[in-house]
Amino acid sequence: MTTQDITAEQFNDIVTDNEIVLVDFWASWCGPCKQFAPTYAASSEKHPDVVFAKVDTEAEQQLAAAADIRSIPTLMAFKKGKLVFNQAGALPPAALEDLVQKVKEFDIDAAVAAQENGQE
């Protein structure tokens, strides 16, 4: 699967309707964003079971503000609609692959259950 550009209107549906979603918040004028793009695209080819989305922070300023994006690139990972990773900065290829594997292995159901039990 290749990367897909998404808008604010699509964001919630993409995140909630897919098992695992990575979102790259970027801008065309951002040097590190341009450097990270080929790494992100290559990873998307290796993991067809993961949605690799991209949000242009210039075109989607309200979405970037709602996501509290303070620097770019920022990478977020969602599993079953829950945010499980949020970090600014471009990741090298090995670190991105490690992140994808960790998100795949992460038991979000157990984490949510533990959180709910801790709050009761």
C-alpha cells in the first residue's frame, strides 16, 4: 500500500475504520519532512496491512492545530482508533520499522482494560 493524503474530513474515519494507522504531519517547505518522505513511503510498501496517511499541515491547519502539532514532521500511530505513539522528528528507516512492529505487537485491548480498571 502506498501513502495517502488525508484531510480533516477523512481523519476520524481513517483512524477509527482501520486496525493500524500511521499519520505523518508534514509541510512542503520542511526539509526534514522531505527527507523522511521516502523512508515513510518505503515502509508503506512493506506493510500493506497498515494505513500510512499524510497530513499537509499547510492545507489542513485546523487539523494540525486540533492534533496539537508543534513541530514537523510529527508521526502519530493509532491502533483500533487509540493513539499509541506521538513524536516529532523524522525517524531513520530502522526506527520506523521498529515502531511499526511494536505497534503491530501492542495489545491495545489489554492496555485499555488495564486503564479502565485502574480508574475504577
